[in-house]
Amino acid sequence: MTRQPPSSLALFGGRPCFPEPLHVGRPHPGDAGRLAGRVQEILDRRWFTNNGPLVREFEQRIGELVGVRHCVATANATLALELTLEALKLTGEVVVPAFTFVATAAAVVRRGLRPVFCDVDPRTHQIDLEQAARLITPRTSAILAVHLWGSPCDVTGLEELAGRHGLRLILDAAHAFASEHPRGPVGQFGDAEVFSFHATKFIHSAEGGAVTTNSDSLAEELRLLRNFGFTGLDQVACVGTNAKLSELHAAMGLTSLDELPRLLEINRRNYDAYRAVLGDIPGLRLLEIPSTCRHNRQYIVVTVESPPCPFSRDELVALLWSENILARRYFTPGCHRMPAFQTHVDAAMSLPVTERLCETVLQLPTGSNVTEQAIELIGGIIRAACAQADRVRKRLAQREATMTPGGCR
């Protein structure tokens, strides 16, 4: 396909190339007929929540896809993380990467634990095992690692490290549904793994999460905690909460799962299209997909190195936003720089890779609403801007970019 740059950038008075905003993770609606059929079943049964048949079916399908004995669905992934930390009866400190969505660290703090922030590998963006090992103290009770961008982290190394120190291992798999490590699907490693089915995920239940595990006792405890601790009609065994997934959300989740193969193919197509159009733009590097694993490709992760790119990451984001391309700065400024976590940050802490990634990483739109033609146009916009970089930078400085996009899980 011929790459035609726009005749005039919106920065200089032209119309935005996209009349409607192009989002990083616009929800995929799924088959409306199938969803409507499931909703009608819910209305006919008048069973809207409290572990209904669609929730159980959703759990069963996820468990089978992942290859585990237990899947416990929850109202969202943040609650799933919190319940997992509580069910494992953790105390003291939890080693966690700073380069992750805020909910990963927030779940630790909300359980009364102290997050010990760890740097990440500059190539994979996954938790740095060597530094994680150095951060372990007698107060450490767990490692909470993240399968960032859908790439499985080094679960073998993490399991060895946790086992050597007698620690629990929890894996935040919010980005990694349907990805696979060489040893098997993401979701079957560590003590437990936590998925997100938020609307921005390519497989979603509008709002929702799940914990997968092979531990019978952990699954039993999670089911108690998500339903107020009830063991029967009137018996309460522990102080739980309300973290149940509703039947309506399960209906959306099942409808989304029905399209898993097609959505994976769309993600692959978009990734390949971006690789083709961005490959010759100086300073832009698309995160490589590991050849050793199956990858869901639901994120288009680009690092902006300036120079040789004539723009900083933030300048490029501002340019794209002016064209209704809502690129995102995942994850700026990093959990360790957020005021909410400052009481947990050691003044001597050094996270140079995280600091650099927070300044250079951006996400580009993908998903079922993004076409190959749209991706070609995005590449054309960036090339047109690079061809007049001095003029573009001057205009961006004048505007002082009224919008400052942040990160979103």
C-alpha cells in the first residue's frame, strides 16, 4: 500500500486526519445477537448475581483455556489482586516493579503491606531478577511480578528465586490473557495469577477480573473473601468483602471469549502493520515479541529515542493527539514517583531503567476498530512531521500542549 502523508498537519490549521478519536484500547462490542441472547437468559432466570450460571461458565472456560484447576472471577482485577494478597496471609514487604499500572502497587498498600519497588529489564521491560534478589530481606513475604505488555516474564527464574527464599509468588497477568510461556499458558504459574477483563482489554467483561490457581485451599479462601466470608446462608467464616462478578458482566465476558481467535488475529495483523510502517522512522522502536512464546499482541509499545528521532516522546504524543490519535504514555511517571507512594520509597533507591522508560515509552492505537489503512496514515503523519521537525517543534512549544495523556490499565 502506498504511504501518502497528509497534505496539512492539524497543528497548522488542517483538519485532524481522524474525525473521531482513535483510542489505544477502545472496547470491542462483540456479537450483539449473542450478547442479547445471554442477557435475555439472565432476565428470564432473574438471577443477576451471587455466583450465577454464566459466572460459573465464564470461570470454567477461562480455567480450561489457561489449564488450571481453579478460576475465581471477581468484579475487577484490582480486587482480585487485593484478595489474593489477603488470602495468602502476607505480611511485611512485597517486591514489585515500579514500571507498571498503579493498581499493582496500590493493591499491596491497601492490604497494609509495603511495596519495595524494583527496576525492570531495559529490553523486555519485565522485572529485573537480579535486583529483585538484592531487595529481599527478612521482612519480604512475596514477589509480585507483571507479565508486561502481554509478554510472559521469566516465571522459571522467579519461581526459583521465590522458592529459595520461601516467598510467595503472585503474577499480575492483566495484560497477558491468551499469551503463553514456553512451559504453558500464562495463568498457571506461581501461587496465583490475576487477569483483568476491563473494557480496554481485547477480551473483556466490561468490568471484571479473575484469579487462576492450582491451589485448592487458596481458591476456597478466595471464594469466601469475595462473598463477605459466607460459608452458608447465615454462617460467616471470615471478614470478606463484595467482589463478585455479576451475570451481566459474565455475559459480556463469554461473548468476548467467543471471538478470541479472531481478535488474536486482528492484534497480530495490526502489530505486523505497525512494524512495516514504523520500521524506517529514525528513533522509533517497536517492542519486539519474544520468539519463544505465544503473544496476544494487544499493545503496540514504541520507545522514542531522541535523537535520532527529531521529537521527544511527549512532543510526539502531543502531535498525535492533535490528529485525534490518542497515543498514551504508559506508565508515566512510574509508581515510585507518584505522591501516593512516597512514604514507601527509599531515598537511595535507584531505578534508572524505569526512569528512562517513563520518558520514552508510548502506546499506539490498536484493536478491532483500527484498520491497516489507519496504521498507514499514522505512519504518514509521523513522517510528514519529521520532514518539518523544526517547524512542528516550534508550533508545539507555542501551544504548550493543552492535553497531557496519562496511563490506563
